[in-house]
Amino acid sequence: MEKEKVDELKALLSQPKKTVIIPHRNPDGDAIGSTLALQQYLQQCGHDAVVVAPNDFPDFLKWIPGVEEMILFSTETEKAKQLIADAELIFTLDFNHFSRTGNDMEAVLNQTDSTYVMIDHHQAPADYAAYTYSDTSISSTCQMIYHFLEMMDATDKITKDIATCLYVGIMTDTGSFRFASTTSTTHRVIADLIDKGAKNSDIHQQVYDTNSTNRMQLLGVALNNMKVLSELKTAYITLSQEELDTNNFKKGDTEGFVNYSLSIKGIVFAAIFIENKQDQIIKISLRSKGNFDVNQFARDHFNGGGHINAAGGKSDLSLNETITSFESTIKNYKNELEDAQE
Ligand code: 5GP
Ligand code: MN
């Protein structure tokens, strides 16, 4: 964000404001961590700050400091609408198109005339925000919130709870600091968050070591369903609604499954296709290594988007039809996949 804009925003925030902070639909660790961290900072500065999430999220994120104050648009719609209508400033975090909040909330956001601030690290930002801090090179929105606090000269306001929130999002979005987006700056930010009280080992355990037996058994089904197309350096997993039901699927249970396909030697492109009978869609997650651009692939074929190495989208076809179409589509990418570096 340009210096002028930073100064403008600083001036705006020098007086108490009514603010709402919004993560994307099906919020992940980065979305929840960044919104809660920003809320706690704004509250310390004397602002009214409420996080309004489009819908619910997995249990492994429900311990994060401040999470109990969060309002869900899906279940507390009238209250959420009122907060949005009354807000002078609306921060949208970890997404850059209103459509990422779902149809109902998108309509509400389109109607308000409050001032928007976008902080996000995805490609192709929309232009709804008066203040846009968008940088696709940064590992996570949580790391951007840290840099935002630096811009506000406010890193001294990072409490143990804020440090914990930010640590969660940086950890989850970087695959525990192993993805290419992890830089020396990421590690310097993390070091400071630990100095400010984030308990790194505890946080890791709270997020990753609270598996249910059902989730582990569903992982077994997923791995058993994995199909490897060696000549295309591709591996994909399918999960039908019936398989989810049999294993008592709960939100978040399939998080990270797609990475198992990518961990196979020689594979550069991984996908998971998950049937959702209620929404009548197949939800798709895509991952890649090196320069194979899954963001573009998701945009071109599955009405989605994301980052070069991690993206998602959906299909309105049946699970079988989606797979048939996927298999025939990727044949057109044979050269790119062959050239992609592991
Ligand atoms: P995941 O596969 O973990 O759900 O998402 C990976 C990345 O792709 C995230 O950065 C997420 O924001 C993005 N993404 C996932 N699904 C969609 C989608 O349906 N549309 C768009 N535009 N991005 C998505
Ligand atoms: Mn993110």
C-alpha cells in the first residue's frame, strides 16, 4: 500500500470507528487467525470491532483466542446484516472478491456504502476497496497483518493472543513453513511472534494433533481411492458423499488430504474431488509443485482460483463426469506437466 494511503488510513483510525472484519466462506486457519488478530488490535485502539464470518469452520480452529465472539452470517443473519449496515469501515481479509463470501452475504456487501479495506494475498483483486493491501508474494494474510501493524507503527500492540492468532495462519498457509512462499522474512516474523508469547509447539498440537478416529479412517478411504497418472505427473483423490457419510464426515475432516498425493515422488499436480450432495457440487482442491499454475487451471476449468501452487474450485457435473472431464482436460497439459519441476 502506498505511503499516502497508509497515512490516510492511520488518520481514519485515529478516531474510534465502528468496524466489521470479514474472512472468506469456509474460513481456514489464515482467515480466522488474521481476522481475530486484527479485531484484537482494533479493540485495543478503542474501535468497535466485530468479526462476521460467512459460515462455520472446523473444530480444530475453535480454540483460537477470541473465536467465541465471532458472529456467523449463516446462523445470525439479521445481527450480521445490522453490523455490516452500521459499519463505517469494513476489512475484508484473505479474499479479494465478494463472491468468496457466498451468494447471500455477497448481496449484502454489494449494498453497503461503507469504506472497504482489503488485506489479501490472492491473485487478481477486485476494486471494491478504498484501501487495498494486496501482495501475492506473501505467505499468508496473517503475515500481511503483521506487516500492516508495522505500517501502523503498532507492533508493540501485539499481545500473546494476537501473536497466537497470527502464528496459526502463517503455520497453516505455509504447510508448517515448508511451502515456497516461506521466506526469511516469514521466519523473522515468526521469531518475533514467539518472542511475543506464541507457544509454537502447543499451537502445532492444537491444530494438527486433535484428529478424530473417523477422520483417520476417512483418510484411509481417500488414500485407497487415489489414482496416479504417472505419465502426466498427476495424482488425484475422490470422495463420494456416501464415503463421507459412512465415516461421519465433519467440516474440516478432509483438510490436507490433497497434500498426500503431492508427496508422491515424481508427482507435480495433485487434486481432490469431494462430492457435496447438499450443495449439488463437487468441491475441488488443486495443488502443484514448481511452475505448474493451478490458479489458472482452476479459473479456466473449475470456476475457481487461488495461488500458483494451491487453488480450488467447483464442478456442477456428477463426480464421475467431473473425473472424466478432468482426465481428458489434463491430457492437453502434458507438455507443461512434463516440464514442471518437482
Ligand atoms: P483449498 O483447496 O485449501 O480450499 O484452497 C486453496 C486456495 O484456493 C485458497 O487460497 C483458496 O482461497 C482458493 N480457493 C479454494 N476454493 C476456491 C474457489 O472456489 N474459488 C476461488 N476463487 N478460490 C478458491
Ligand atoms: Mn490465506
